[in-house]
Amino acid sequence: MVIAGIAEADWIALLLTLRLALISTVLLLVLCVPLAWWLAFTPSRAKVLIEALVALPLVLPPTVIGFYLLILLGPRGAIGGALESIGLTHLAFSFTGLVIGSMVYSLPFVVQPLQNAFQSLGTRPLEAAATLRAGPFDRFLTVVLPLTRRGFLTAFVLSFAHTLGEFGVLLMIGGSIPGQTQVASIAIYNHVEALDYGAAHGLSLVLLVLAFSLLLAVYALNRRFRLVGVAQ
Amino acid sequence: MKVRFQLKRGDFTLDAAFDLAEQGITAVFGRSGCGKTSLLRCMAGLEPEARGQLEVAGVVWQADSQCLPTHRRALGYVFQEASLFAHLTVERNLRYGWRRVAPSHRRVEWQTTVELLGLAPLLNRYPDQLSGGQRQRVALGRALLTSPDLLLMDEPLASLDSDSKAEILPYLEQLHRTLALPVVYVSHSQDEVLRLADQLVLMDDGRVLTQGPVARVLTRLDMPLAHQQGAQALLEGVVTRQDDADHLTEVECDGQSVWVSQLNQACGTRVRLSVSARDVTISRVPATDSSVLNCLAVQIEALEADLQPGHVLIALRLGNQTLLSRITERSRRLLALQPGDQVYALVKGIAVH
């Protein structure tokens, strides 16, 4: 079945891509808050080491990340093997594997904006809130979140958009199983391989429009957010 | 209340103890870097590494390394920079602490505070639409509205220009008169101390040098304040007479009359006068034919060589109060001044606070 000039299988790949980008970005945002907070304020010497590790996905070829993850998550890997031994299935060529791969690949795109936002916020607003009877969680919700929302927005968009365009890591861990691990970028590659340029065009155009409208929306929003951003 | 704190950071060590009065303003005074802000932060629980003792209104805030978290301490804290929440209006900044205090624990009235600090016209503005002085007023109101048992102020005027300072000082003085709670006021400005403080804690290099009533500490010859270039003594008195023709006001200080430029104060009002050591000269006889208006009978309490060569610093007893005088060593020798001598202090300039 063809809808709007695009085959059903391609729509499925597209939806899978969006689902993957959304899930891995939301998980990353939650997990990276403590990490970014620690990096922003720790006096520890280990900070440099952790910062370098976090930035690693920026410079490593995606195939290298994908290769290591495939080994780690596969049936004989440390993680995959452990799962198998307790009666679960390993994570190579699965959607869960894709989520983990995307999260590793997009880690710096979430940690760095958050860390910058926390650093420019500083500890003073939190101290002020504490002297006004706000407990730690209260302070995070009423002071940190509203004052660093530009950082959160940037992190969300960068991670989401980055996952949309991901190819190498996903191909290594996920292969190209339609409906399970075949994302849009891989579907496009397959179409080109099969010399089906028409199908490749359709899917590419959808991704192009999607990415552009996402960025446009964010920049427009950012104009409004700037009024109450961190910068004084 | 006994306050004692220790904190080690790098090669700086804070080891300070002092008595906190149940009421009134205790000024913690010292050079920058002497540890006065650290001491205040320890009292607020903002220094997790601090050890010490602090009990406020029957609640133990700190006992050795046992530390009540800042948000559980009934304190108000005014930072050097107002530190308002940039994303909230003035009103919501004020409500931030107010909302978090149970209604049954609120002793400070919303309306009174807003009026006292003149905040009503600012309520809908954002912090970046306020002047420095206005911001600091909001910060003060925000702290007060939590009905604190202890108010901590860290050089609240230091980052303001002189106009904004002049705008805020009257509010602080009014608070001083109306608030029945202990206030710790960290400052390195002698002028603020003269105007506001009741008690003075003098700090140097992480330690407390001395503490006591402000007028006493200012005039102790064994302490650095009296030896400063601008050393001043503080006299307390009561307005007794207005001379409208000469534009002068008479203030009675321990039975002696002091004339100052006319004050807009009713008879019976207590006022503070400050007198610079360099504006006080000493005479063996009452100065009847001199242009100096104020000639007070005093007794020499102590003499000490000043840091400035060839000068001596003299503490003069006026009833229960003390004046300072800086004169040359030669004059002291010619007049043969000795402790216990009855002399006359000719006071040239007097500032009223």
C-alpha cells in the first residue's frame, strides 16, 4: 500500500525512527541530569576523564561504536551473555539494542548543553532557594528547571535530530529488520542500493522537511525563551 | 546564644566563636578575606564541611558535624548580590519563601513588609527591570517574609552605588527599630556599622579578635579599629532642645550637652553621634573663647602611641561613654597628659546617625 507516494514499509521505518528518537532522547535527558550536574560542579579530578569519555562519540566513527556495542550486547557479549544466562534474550538486532546504541551515540549532545546550562546557572540561585525553605527536589523543579530550560530544549532537539539522522551505529547493532530495526536512514540506503531512486527521494524529502521544521520551531521558541533564560 | 564554627579550606582556616545577642544587630566586621562571609555561610548551613555549634530559638542547627540542612533552618539570608530568581516577578519572588512557611508560623505580615520596604509599585516587575537598590529591597523583603528566627545579611550594600545605599539604609534602620529578632550583619564599611550595629564582632584572619557593644569596641586602644586613619567614636544621646534661630539641636550625652546641626527629631528621641578621633582636641582649661561649639569635661582613660609616628591616641571617658582623640606626641608632652587627668575635649565635627 502506498500513502502520499511512500510505501507502507517506508512509513513503518519512519515511525520506528521517530519512536527511537523520542524514547532514547527522553531516557537520555533523565539519566544525564545527574551526570551533567556532577560535571558542572564537582571539584574531583576524575571530571576530566569523564568529560573525555562523554565526548568520545563525537569523534569515533559510528561503525566503531556500533561494532563494540554489537559485541557487548550480542549473545556472547558481557551484557547480552549475562541476559541470556538468566533466561532473557540478548540485545543485538533488537529495538532495545537500538535505543541503547542511540543513547550512547547522542550522549554528548545531551550532557554538554545541560552541563553548560548548570554551570552558567551557578549554585547561588539554589542557595537562595534553600534559605527560602525549598528542599532539594523543590529547588530542582522551581529554580533549576525553569532557569535552565533553554539548555534542556537544546539538549532535546540536538539529541532527537541527531538520532533521526543516525546510520552507522544502528546498522551495526540493528541490521535492517523491517518493523523492528529498520529505521528511515537505513531504508533510504537500501532503496539506493536497489537503484529505487524514487522511493529514496520520497523518504529523504520527509526527513528533510521533518528536520527543518523541528529546527525552525526550536529557533522560534528560543526567541521567546530568551527573555527568561539563564543569561542575565 | 553561643556561636562557634570551624572550617578549613585550602590554606585558610576559620575558627570563630562569638555570643549572638537575642535581639538587635550584631555586625561582623573585618577586612575582605578575613572569613566573615564564610562564618555567615556556616551559620546558614551553606558550608557542608563546617563543624561547630549553633542553636537558634531552641532548635539545634549545628552540633559538631551534625548539621540541619539550610532549608530546615528558620533563617533569612540576604546575599551581597540580591540573587533574585530571574524567572519570577517581584511578587512571586516574595511569595517563594512565604508559601513555604506554614501559616501558623508566619509572624511577619505580608502587607506590612510590602509597605515598609516600598515594594508595592514593583510587584509586577521582573528582577532585570529593577535598580540595584530596588533588587536588594526585594531580597530583604523575601527573606523577612519567611518569618525568620535569625536574619543573616552578607554585605547587602557592598555592591550598590552610594545613591542606592542611601536609599536602603533608612529601611535597614527602620527594621532595626521594629524587628525583635537577632540579625547578623557582615560588613567592611565602618559607616554602616556606626549607623546600624548594636554589637560588634571584630574578625581578622579567620578569628574573632574581640566583641562587645559597638561603641566600646570602636574605642578600645588595643584593637585595630581605634588606630585606623578614620577612627571614630560613637556617642549615644537624647535630643533635648531645638534652637531654631541658630539651626542647632542640643543632644544630651551622659549629662553633658552637645550641640549639633539642627536635626529633624522631636525632643526625647535617642540619637547616635559619631566623632572622628582627629576632630577632638584636648585642653587643660575650658575653651571659653574658641569657635569650637562643644567643649566637654572628660577624663583621660588611656593613652597609646598611634601607628602614625609622632602621634598618640587617647581614650576619653565621658560618663559611661568613650571618645577618641588623636593628638601629636609633642602636645601630649607639653600638656603632660596622664591617665586619670580631668581635661576638656574640644569637639569640632559631629556626625549624626
